[in-house]
Amino acid sequence: MSNKVADLAGPGIGNYDELRNVLPDNYVPLLNPKETQIALKAVKDHIENGLHKELNLMRVECPLIVDRDSGMNDYLDRDGSRTPIDFYIKNDYEKNPIHAQIVQAVTKWKRFALKQYGLEVGEGLYTDMRAVRKDYFLDHDHSAYVDQWDWEKVITAKDRNLDYMIDAVKKIWKVLVGAGKLAQEMFPQLKGKYPEFPEELKFLHAEEILEMYPDMPRKQRETAIVQKYPAIFIIGIGWTLEDGYPHEMRAADYDDWVTPTIVKNGKQMHGMNGDILVWNEITKRRHELTSMGVRVTKDTLKQQLEITGQLDFLKLPYHKMIMNDEIPLSIGGGLGQSRIYSYLLRKAALGECSCTVWPKVLRDMCEKKKIHLLQ
């Protein structure tokens, strides 16, 4: 069971000896660095246009910096293991200073932005987010620099159900598969060596996956299930499952993971959120592309904060807006850009698509394996 505890927060590998065995030995990139950049632009445009068309989202600007005391920043999980970068803005000779933070994601800001931009029911936004997550272990699919399409959409109380969420997930998957096919049309060498991208997603609740693999920790369960179903959406991440552990930690103040939803085999299941995972043919590992969910109401926010022992958050401005019905009900998520690029362009590491800092141990390891990390 100790392995299950260790798996609750964060999907990283955790040490470079293990990573050395994960990265492929006979890797040959199908696109060179120049071709990769050309493909990235085409894929990026296709996905952004697809999000606009399929989900009725408009593009907006988002912050890189938020006020520390606003409650807007994303803490990614609920165990306190990933904290934002804080800094002090002296401003006006320190007569009007600001305590600021670099965003880790704009999950909460987006919901506030729906009101800020005056969006109505059925309308939404997406943004080309950049963030810094300093507490990640840097490996083939984690970097300190994060590029992500964050999106959010105004919904009604009647829309707060699994069917509505699943419909949105299917539309997103359609866009991603279409982007992969576009890249293959531009660069035919991307076809043939690996199986085609799955056209359909398999939807399973985290409880169902646990029932299939009851003795495995979360990462092992995910690895097993994506080998059976190479593209899957795991529903209900955050609620405590039958074995006494959540599938993975989720923050208490954005996705709704507490609401009862479906009953299968006499078992009540919870949560209106989840992740798209795929099988990565290059690394032979599970590969997360996006997380999303129906957002909390004032009632489920309070319930989840009580479960996680974080009721003090209700004093923060963002949380007060939810409690006072000042911002809309919504659904939303984040799509990891470099994660998606590396999957669609058949890369061994997202560092072949994302330009950032890497430790020397990782740079040396990748150089020996002919993996070109951008810097």
C-alpha cells in the first residue's frame, strides 16, 4: 500500500537511473528540429481553430503573474508538494507593493475571466498559457516550463452531468486526432512506423480500473489500461476509491470530484472530471494529454475543502466569488501543448518540442540516445 501512497501526487518517474531505462535506445526522430518547428505551427493552428469551432471558444490573453493573496493560483494537488514561485514587487518605493506569484496554471483565473469578458451560457474561452512549475522532477515528459491550452466554458446547472462532459471530451479528441493527421499529410515520414492514432476514446471510471487491477498502484494501473485501450478517458479523479485512496490527488477548488454520478454493479461512483491518457509507442509508457472537468459549485467547493482540511481557503477572494455566485458555473480543462506535440509527432521527449532548461544529467542522457532537447 505504501506504493499507492507514493503515487497519489504527480506522474513523474522520480530518478534518472529509471529514466535511463525508459528512454528508447534505438530512437531515430522522424522529423529534424527544423521540420519539427514547422509541424508545431501547423498543429498549433489546427488545434486552436478546432477548439474554437467544436466548443465555441474565443481566444483571450491570460496572466503570467497573479496576486499571491487572490487565491487565483493553481496548487496542482492538495498535499502542498508543489508551490508557486513567489516574488515581491516594491512598486512606488514600497508604498504600494504587491506580493505576486508566477502561475502554475490558470485553472481558477479562467472561471473569473468568463465574467470579466462577459461570456454567456454556451460561450467559452481558451488561452495560450505559459507557466512555471519549479517542483517537478524533470524528465522526458515533465519540464519546469509549462505550455498549455487552458479553456473554460459557461454552462447551466442542467449541464453539470457526465454526458455533457463526455461530449466535450469527444470533441477535443476529434480535434487532436485531426491535428495528428494534418501533421502526417505534411510530413509522410510520420506514417507507417507506428500504429495509427486511435479514432475512439474508451471511457472508464477510476473505480472500474481499480476493480480490474486492485493490487496495482495508480501508475501501474494506468500503464496496464492504456495497453488494453490505447486512448482512454479516466473519470472521477480525486474521490477516495474502494481501496481507501483517490486515483490521484486533485485540488479541491476547481474540478468537482465529490458529486455522485453513476452506479455500476451496485457501486456508487463519484466525480465529473478526468484525464485523457494514451499509450506512447516510442517510450512504451502511459502519456497524459489533458485534464478537465465540470467545476465546483459553492456547495461542492465547501464539501471538498472540508474533506481536504482547507476550509480556510473560503476567506480568499476567488473562493468568495464562488460562494457568492459572482462567477458562472463552468466546465474547463488544460491541454498540455508539448505533451500533445510529442505524441502527435512521434517524439521520445517533450523537450524536443519545448524550449526550456534541463539538468546536465538529462541532456547527456538524451544526447547519447539521439534525443535532441531544445534549449
